[in-house]
Amino acid sequence: MFEFFFNCSPAAFHKGNWVFLAGWPWWVFALALMAMGVALGALGLRRGRAKLGFRWILITLLQLCAAAILLLLLWRPALIVPFLKPHQNVVALVIDDSRSMGIAERDGTRIEQAAKKISGRFLNDLKSRFQVRLYRFSSSLEPISALETIRAQGVATRLSPALRAIAAEAASLPVGAVVLFTDGADNTGGVDPGTLAALRNRKIPVHTVGFGRERIENDVELTGVQLPERALPGSRIEAVVKFRQRGFSGRSAKLIFQDGKQTLATRELQLKGEGDQQSVTVLLRVGDAGAKDVQVSLEPLPGEENTLNNYCVRPLLVESRRPRILYVEGEPRWEFKFIRRAVEEDPTLRLVTMLRTTQNKIYRQGIANPKELEEGFPSKPEELFAFQGLIIGGVEAGYFTPAQMELIREFVNRRGGGLLFLAGRFGLAEGGYAKSGFAELLPVTLPDKKQTFFRDPATAELTPAGRESLICRIEEDPQRNFERWKKLPYLANFQETGAAKPGARVLVELQAPGHGRYPLLVTQSYGAGRTALLATAGTWRWQMQQPLEDKSHEAFWQQLLRWLVSDTPGPVISSTPTPVAYDDGAVRFQARVRDLHYLPAMDATVEAHVTGPEGVSTVVDLQPDPLEGGIYAAEWSAPKPGSYIVEVVARRGDGEVGRDAFTFRREDGTAENFRREQNRELLEKLSEQTGGRYYRPHELDRLVSDIQYSEAGISVRETKDLWNMPAVFLLLLGIKGAEWLLRRKWGAV
Amino acid sequence: MYLRSLILATALLILLLSAGIAFQRGGRFPFREDDEGPLALPPDANEKTEWAFARLRYPQYRGEGLGRWWSARGHWTVDYPKADRTFVQGVRRLTRIHARSVEQVVDLDSDEIFNWPWIYAVEVGHWDLTDAQCKKLREYLLRGGFLMTDDFHGTFEWEVFTASMKRVFPDRPIVDIENSDAIFHVLYDLDERFQVPGIYPLMRGMTYEYDGIEPKWRAIYDDKGRIMVAICHNMDLGDAWEWADHPEYPERYASLAYRIGINYIIYAMTH
């Protein structure tokens, strides 16, 4: 029907380009249209029809429209459509045989439906015009000779490798189009940009035919679990769990985190909107050092269709390292003592302190040996970079030499350390920080004035960012935590600061009667590290004014200082881009190796010692990256499913530069348990981005005719006239008919 | 009846004479200034500072009569306020501690004490804490407070002191502080310590009082090995602070008293 009225199919319009064959200039068209308008207007005025008002205007506009359409037809509109030359092109029919295609629908399994649709008239029609090649894919692409051999047994769906393989074949074959029969349940998060670029370079349209229900009723699914890959022993980490449900709105479900048989946390969830993605953040205590498998599960609900998508495992490495923090304080004060006490309660942190007790004496605590810091604040990179964090208390900027100031900047920027500034009568604006090298490192802009430190009471209040932050989480429950902060004893003192810098996060604000409101705790990223400001030295009252059992003060300081150092790397940073490798054991080991000054170590020997399940143990050599100094990498294939721990050791000559560890996990056969609904959105997007179209299975007849419009393979361009479209004549007829009807109705016009 | 009246009148006369003698100022002592009269407040008396000399006011031992002058005024006031203010001048001059020029009197009956993490108690051989006060002192010390005691002597006063202290910490022993403890090295190295006498025994040519011949530096520690209560027994650091500005009080005693006091404060602010 569409073709009868418009001379071409919708696909031709979709693929074709509009042209006007007359080639006359458009200014002629505009001039002619204007002349017609003037003539019609003048005629009406002459006959005295202007007095009829809008009726005359409407009739004149209809006449002008008809004239414009006729004029446009003189310019000869046409469509240039690329189409495949018959019998000279290959059409690839690619069928997904992953396990999700084995899900039973009303008319058999998805793969049975696909095979049935293909093997009918569709295949014969295609074969009458093109060479047809059949492929199956799940993890990779393979040609097949007959549809009967295909079974839904693939353990994963990976669209990208399959499409890349087709694009590669197009180098030697005239591939005119790809037709993908799938449910779109890709396990890799979609089609990567490289694959899309390869298809677009060869102008291969990917038509997609979607199978399976677009929504599965009565199901709860874990759609994502985000956990940090490393943590310090005994620390709390944030787990962000995403899930969605259908058929259970208003019900509750239980979310459980376990490490082996030990339950780490549970949370009751309220299931909301149908199909809406929900998210919940849960705090977990990670326990002792070691490699762990954190099992995340949603307890199955009665009548749930698929319970296999309620469970997943994430690897977590609880490191045995104990970061050291250097705290330099300019005067004896209570905050110093109580910070030390709070950290002493934390077995994962070590605090080394330098306190200026008198003008010329420094009292050192927590030092590794009597020589450490004997000369005062470090002035060599290897001395300062031995620490992971740095706290600068009430010390005036002038106490540090320019070289030390630059070293502190490098400590954060290059070494990746954490730096915390505290308020004090010699600190921040009072200590001349606003005009020193510290100004750049601070997460706030300091006022350029004195008398900013006050020994007056101030209260602390969490900001929205602070409510989300782990640093400020004294109580597990966010709302209770917010209320708890409101009840904390007032601070003994505070210091005025300016506004937070762009990108900095104000976690806590202070309210001081008679003074106003200022940022109290502000954090930011700086270079490879992070800096923070706490605009008080009076949190010690939280300890002295609250019962002994209350641990607010300890919790706050331990969390703040863990944040300060937990992401501070050592000389060797190792990782893998795929902490969970689904079904395919291929993993890449990466290591960044730096020397004592944290400059790239380009002449290191780097080994990865891999320990895995069932006695897997091997050593893998990492090779230097020729493009980037200090980067080493290796590809490796994990032979068995399970958790692996990799310890990377870097050496230079006989000496060890450093070592680091990470974990990853190979999961076999679980990816297909997730995303079992047809992912129509992905398929539509893939088709749109490659110039193809999305079809439902019953629309395959249309696909047979549409598939010929393609610029890939061996194609030609055909010009189709549009001036003689029946739709145009009908339109003209409609306009003139409307004019006639109006004239009859209004009589005198 | 007559005899009874005579005895009563004689007793009253003796009492009045005793009080009169006790309240005599100067007289036979070379120390012209005293430690009981009010001193003019320095101009910066109201300055808000990090640290102040917090003097503990406590109820005294009930078995004691009014036979001693200090019993009438309260033993917690001994050397007050001159010792406090003289000592603070030294703290200000010798350290970077932001110290207030005048003392702060605190007690164990309100929560105000939790604003002062270092407190000083003098003549604790005469104190007698109530159960509520013992409980509050225990809580104060365990939260992080620090108590320095001074100027009590001999066996009897020790027993009075420990009678209350045992009710504060029934399960924590009082031990001698080792020479190697940080409290003797945090600022000054105090390996060589000696008895610091009060002015009265010093005038008699002695350095000790009662049977307190040997000076003892003792302490009660918390579970992490930090001193909570620093006990200076058989010495009188308070007098040494108070009379440090007097030419006839030996410098060596005053100097040691200052060093001990400053070390104890800095220890309390670092441990």
C-alpha cells in the first residue's frame, strides 16, 4: 500500500537521498511562489474580497499551497536509492545460540522460533536474490551448514566478537547485509565502539530480528553489583546493588552478603515500580586480610520465574598492608592527643607524629626507628613518600621551606598520597596558607585575612554529599546517621574558610552562632591523590563529652584517615580490566611500576605469581609497554573457573622495587542467567547505528524486500521519480476539494 | 557545773588562740608573700585558650577536725592561686602550649570537668570523694582525662588518698613509674629526680614531711599503657611553683618542679 502511494518502500526512503532533478535554482522557485502570492492577493483586493477577512485569507492560502505543490513538481523531486545487485551479494544470517535462546516462549523456545522463521519462505526468498550464509554465535562466530544442527547451548552472548568477525569477512566477501536473530541478551554490556566503527566503515547494515518476551513477569534480578576491588582489614566498604523486578511491586525482599558461611550484612528491600531499576547502598565490614569471594543474593520470592539471576559473586582483596600517616602539628593541643587515640584503636593505620612542643623541640611518636624524622619534616622524596598520608595541623606555612612545600605537592600529585589540613591558630589563613603553595592544594579558597580562628562553639551538620559519604557514617543507617550528627556535642573551636573549589565536595558544614555557616569538612581529588580540609581542631569534645561507650569520635577519625590513605598506591600498582571473566578465562595483567621517587621504572623485571583453584599455580612474565614508560602487561588464560589471586613483584637488579596483589574470578555458565528479557533497546540501537532496522519475527516478509537497500557489498544506485506519486495528486485533489467545499459553505467567496 | 563551764571556756580560748596564730601572716617566715590572698586578675584572664590550669575542688577527709588552717579553707585550695599562675607563666614561656594566664577551678559534681582534659589535685591526702564523684572521675579518666596529684606525704595521707582512689579504680594498681616512661622524656629528660620540698619543711632544714622520706612518682595506667593518674607523693611541686620567684627558694627544686609539671601536661596532651 505504501509503495502504491509513494512509489517506493519505507526502507527506500530510509536509505535513499532526496534530489531535485530539474536542477533549476531555488531562488527561481521562491520568486515564482512570491509572484503567485502577490497575484492572488491583488486579485482578491481588486474584487473587494478583503472585507471577508480570514475567510478570504484561508481560501487564498489553500490556492497558494496548491500552486506551490505544482511548482515543486516542476523541479522534479526524486529519490536516489542504493541497492544490492541481485545474485552478487552475500547476506549473512547470524543466529544467537546462547542458552538464553533456549528459554521457552509460547511457540517453543526462542531458537526454535528463529529456526522456524528462517527455514520457511524467508530463506527461499532471500536465496532467490542473494547468496545466503548461515552463522551461529554465542561467544564467537561459526558458520553452519544447516539450521537443524543449531542448539541453544552457548554459555555467553557476545555480540561484538561475532560482528567483528563478519566485518572482517567483508574484506574478502561482498557482504551486503547482516541479519541478526537474537534476544539481544548480551553479556558484555553491548556492542563496543570499535565493532560499530568496523561495520560503518564497510557500510554493512545490521538488521536485527528480536526474539523473546520484552518483559518477563514475576522476576527479581540483580542487575549490577559494585564493590571496591580492595579494602583495608576491618574497614567498611560500600556495596552498591542494582536490581529490578516485575510482578512483585510493594513486596519486600531480603538482600544478603556473605563471605563463605559468614554473613557480612543483610538488608530488607522494598520492591517498587515495575521494571524500574532500583539501587541500594549497603555498608559491609570486610574483616581480616585475605582474598574473599563476596556472595550477593536476593532471597527467591514465591512464584519467581528465574531465581538464578538473584545471585552473583564478586572478588575482594582485603590487603594486609598498614598505611602510615605522618601528622605534623605546630603546638600541643587536645585534638592531637585524641586523634592519636582514635587511630590507636584502628589496627589498620599507623600514625607517626611530629609535635612542636617548644620553639626548638619536636616530639616524635610512632616512628619506625630513632633516626626517622630526626632532622625534622622530610626534605627528600624517599622520606616523605614512605608515608601514604599526611596531616598538617596548626603549622604556619613559613615552617616549610619552598622545597618541602613542593615536595608536599608532589606527594599528592605524583605519589598519589592523601593530605589533610586541620584548623588552628597557626594554620590555614592564620598561617599564611592563602599566599603559599598550600593554596593550590586546599579544597577551598581561603580568605586573605587574619583572625579567622575562633575558640567559640560550633555545631556540625551533614550536607547531602556528607549523608552519602562513608567518612561521615557514624551510624549504619543513613537517616539515623544524619540525626546522630545533629546530636553530636559542639566543637570546641573552628576556623573560617572560603567557598569550596569546583570539584570539591563539602561533606559537613559548621554553624557557629554569631559567625555564620562555613564548610567544615571538604574533600577533593588532586592529581593522583586527594586532599581534604577539616576546619576545626575541636572534635575532641565528641570524645570527652560523650559516654565512654560512644565511638563517634573514633569512627569519624578512623574513616576519615582510611579515606585519606586507602587509595594511596605503593610503587607497584597491579590490576586487571576484567575482575570477573565470564566463561572465557582470558585476562590481562597490568602493572604500573615506579621507583622510590615515584617516577616510572622502565628497567624493571616484573613477574605475576598466580594462584588459583584446584592447585593452579604459575608465574607469568609481564612485558614493558613500548608506548608508556613504567607500564608492564601480559595476557593470560585462567584454566579453571573460580577465584585467582595474583601477586605482582617488580625487581631492579637484585633489589625489589615493590609488590602488589589483585584478585579476579572466572565465572562459567552464569552470564546467561541474567538479562533474559529481549533487549530490544540494544537491538534497535545497533540497527540504527549501522543503517539497518529492527524487526519483529512476524515482520520478516518486509525484511526480504528492505534488505536490498544497502550500500555495502556490490551495490548500484537507482533514481526513482517522485513527482508522479499518487500521494501528491491526492494531496492536490484534497486541497482543491477543501477550497470548493469552503466556497460552497461561505457562498459569496 | 562551774568546773564544766571553766573547761569549756578554756577550750574555746585555746581554739581562738590557735586560729589566731594560724591566720598570722608572715611573721616568723622569710616568705613575705602568701598563697591564700586574692591576686589581681591579669588583663588576659578571660582569653580563650587551648589549655588552662584546672584545679580540682574536692570534699575533704571527714575524720579531720578544724585543727589545721587548711581544713577550714579546704585542702584543695593549698597554694591557690599563686602556684597556678606562677606555673602557667613558665608553661607559656617554655612551651608552645596556648595557656590561659589564670587557673580554672573544676569539681566532680558537674560535667564541666569534661571540658578540661588535664586537672591538678593538691593535698589529696585529705580528700574524700563521694561515690558519685568517684564514678565521674573514673569516666573522666577513661574518656581521656588526666589527673595530676601533688603535695601529700607519708603513710597516713597515702592511705587517705588511696581510700578514695580505690573506689575510682578498684581493679587498677598504683605502680611506680619507670624511668623509661615517656612521661619523664616527653620534653625534658627527667632521669635524675629528687625530692622537692614544701616551704615549711625547707625552713626546718628538711625536704620531707611526716614519714614521707622517699619521693615517689607513681601512676595508674589504662589498658593501653597510658598514664591516667600521675601521683606525686612525698613532694610538694605546688610550693615549688608558688615560690619559684622567691630568691630564697632553691632554684634546683623550682626548676625540677616546673619540668615535671610541664612534662605531665605535654604527656597528657600527647598520650
